[in-house]
Amino acid sequence: MREKCLRFLKNETVLCAAAVLAVASLFLVPPDASYAGYIDWDTLAMLFCLMAVVRGLQKAGVFLWLGGALLRRTRSTRQMAVVLVFLPFFFSMAVTNDVSLITFVPFALTVLRLAGQQRLAVPIVVLQTLAANLGSMLTPMGNPQNLYLFTQSGLSFGGLCAVMAPYAALSFVCLLAAACAMKAQPIEPVAVTAKLGERRSILWCLFGFVLCLLAIFDVLPPLALAPVFALFLLIFDRDTLRGVDYSLLLTFAAFFIFIGNLGRLEGFRALIASALEGREVIVSVLASQVISNVPAALLLSGFTSNWESLLIGCNLGGLGTLIASMASLISYKFISRQYPAERGRYLLRFTAWNVGLLALLLLLALALGAVSPG
């Protein structure tokens, strides 16, 4: 029992921290009728639906099949690097950064082993991690904090994309330059076996994804969509239903309670709002380095209405330390498991690239007026 508890604490550190904070806040603001308004049910419903669809597509092998089809056209290590780096960059825009890394980091390690290019494992995985975090910032469904801020801010789909487009574009150029800087050695095309699941299952998942997009565009209500998804999966695909990341949903719920209670403490609310005013980007970047960008977005959103700056800061805040974006830990775990001797080199390269790109993107934010020079 003790080992199970320790394992749970290790695997679900953020959830446990959020739960502790939520419970502690109950002593500051005793439960009452106002608690019902704390939780953003639309965000939780959309997260559930998107995670269910993505889990279904992942189980059907769609992502790996597409990646394998692209790799069959590569003829050099440079071309291979470009494909492996930009698979998570573009896929993260639709299926979130963590799913992209869970899918494409082990895929890349397998491809590099088959091609006899294991020496490229560290640089490729570092760039893949950057690509997933940077590509995901362009769309509402790219990462959890974007989806939450999208539902809270009232920004349109196009409006959110427009805010983040300059940063995504500069990130694309930097990643392309890094991938193309790798030495181009000729290789034989790598054949990766990736079987597609049943056509009916794939079509249902794609239909579900369309429904999610309609909910994001306010054509369908997320709260009505989520029960339909849950009932359908309960009847036809319980494995996909079990694969949904319920710990993330519970983490959001716990943070909603914590933030709701803090927002009712006038002194604390005034203090945080004062610290944030005009400094939303910098404060959210710094907070993300310590508590990661999803909790930072949830926490700071209760004390500012400058949604665009908070959106920029929490997305750029995913760069920096290893925990700035929890998705980054996924890549580190894969490297630690398969190349334990390379952990130090991976961390050094990861930190150097993250700090460098964070500084560059903050300069862009300064040039665009998102960060005050004072």
C-alpha cells in the first residue's frame, strides 16, 4: 500500500499539490453556495472530449501511420531530422503537446535505432520537445492552458491564433534552422510498421474531432457533447474511455476551487492583481518555471483580465526549466529509460535551447509591445 501511495504521489505530483491547496483553501473560505460557480464546466467538458478523440486516434495508429508514410520519403539524416522534429510541431496544434510527445518521441527513438543513428537521439528529442511546446501554442486545443484561457477570455479561434502567430512563426524558423544544421548523411529509407485500426473506428474518431471543433467554435455546447461522448464510449469503446487522462481533469477542478477561494480574499486578490498589472507576461513566465505553465495559467487568470498577455506569458513560460511545461518530462523519461548515460547531456542541451529560445521570444514580445520595457 505504501509503495502504491508513493508511486501515485510521484506520478501525479501536480494533482496532489492541487488537491492539498484546494483543501487548505477550505479553511480560509468555508464551503457555501458560491462554490458551485468556481468550476469551469465547459473547459472540463472540452478537455474530456478532445482527450477521448485523441486517445481513439492514437489507439488506431493514425499518427504513427502518417509519420511512417512521411519517413519513407527521406534520403538523408537531415531530411529525417526535419520530419521527426516537425511531426510533433504540427500535430501538437490539433492533439496537444503531451500526446504529440508520447506518440512521436518513442517513434523517433525507434526510427533512429533502425537507421543506425542513435547518436542523434539527444538533439532530435530536445528539438521534438521544443517543437511540441512551441507548435501547440498556436491553437486553442494545442495545450490545456490555451483551451482554458480560450474559454475564459472570450477570444475567437482566429483571435487566439493571431495573438500567438508571430511567436509560432519565429519558432518554426528557429526549429527549421536547427534541423537543417544537422549534417546530411545519406541513409536508406526507414520502413516503420504501423498498422491502422478499423476504418469504422477511425471514421468515428474523426467525426468526434469535428464535433469538438464545432464546440470550440460555439456551434455546439460542450456540456451537452461530453455526456454523449461518454455514453458512446461506454457502450462501444471502453478502452478509449479508460485511456482519458482523468487526473488532468481532477487537477483542473482542484485548481478551480483553490483559485475561487483565493479570489474571495480581498487583500490577497488586490495584492496579486497589483503585482500582475502591466507585467502579466513576465510574471506568468516566471511562475511557469516553478509550478509549470498550466497551473500558472489557472492561478493567474483569477487576478487579471489582460488575457492576451497572460496567453503569451503562459505559452512562452513553457520554455525554460524542465518542469516549465509538464509535457517536457515525457521526453526526459523516454531518454532516461533508453539512454540513461545521456541524461546529463540531454539536460544541458535542453536547458541551453530552452533558455535561448525563451530569451528570443521575449525579445519578440518586447518588440510587439506585449512586454513593457519598464
